[in-house]
Amino acid sequence: MSHKSLKERVFHAVGYEVTALLITIPGAALLLQRPIGHIGLTVVAIALLAMAWNMVFNCLFDRVYPPRAPRNFYVRSLQAIGFEGGLLSMALPLTAWCMNMSLQEAFAMDIGLLFFYLPYTYLYNLVWDSLVNHYLKRKVAEGR
């Protein structure tokens, strides 16, 4: 079984979060009609939590489903739902506190974000795995 390096895990997590931030901060500010700076600080705090959770969750996930083995729709869906479900349980109190709202309001907001993040997580991991596998095949073909 091939193991992912810490460098690869960090690059994966940072790429995931930076791309998501570029999409969600302006979108959430517009939808919630709040200043982009306020939304930005909240989303960045959640993104930092998500990066740490991303590395922990995917390390555990890779123990169950080897990283270089083919991953079908079912396995990728489990990965996305597991990651987002765990993050939601940690981010909910943080969102409520940062946005000065009730847990119910924070839950509604987080569920709204989940409609973006579930397909985003699925697609990001699909693209990531495809690019990494393509890179590794090319590296092996070149004899490195």
C-alpha cells in the first residue's frame, strides 16, 4: 500500500481550502448580506479548522481505503459525507460564536454551505486523485 507524504497532505488541504475560500467568501457575503470582511474572518477560521480536520480525516480514511486504489462513487461519497459531517459538528459552535447568531441560525447557514461543499469535496478529491495518479504514472514512465 502506498502512503501519502505529509507534504502531499498539506498541499492537498491548502489547495482545497484556498480554492473553496475564493468561491465561498464572496458568495456567502452576497447571500447573507453581511460585510465581506466579517464573512471572510468567519470562513477563514472555519477553513483553518477544516485544514487540520482534512489531514486527520483523510489519513484515517486512507487506512480504510488505500490512497492509490480505485475509488468508485460509493467510496468517494463516503469520503465527502464523512469529512463534511465531522467538520459540521466542529464548525457549528464556531460559526454561531463568530457570526453572533444562535446555534439554529448557524446550523441553517452551515447546511446551506454544505450544499456547496459536498459536491465540491467530491469533485476536488476526484480531480486531485486524477492529477496525482497522472503525475505518478508520468514520473514512473520517466524512470524517476
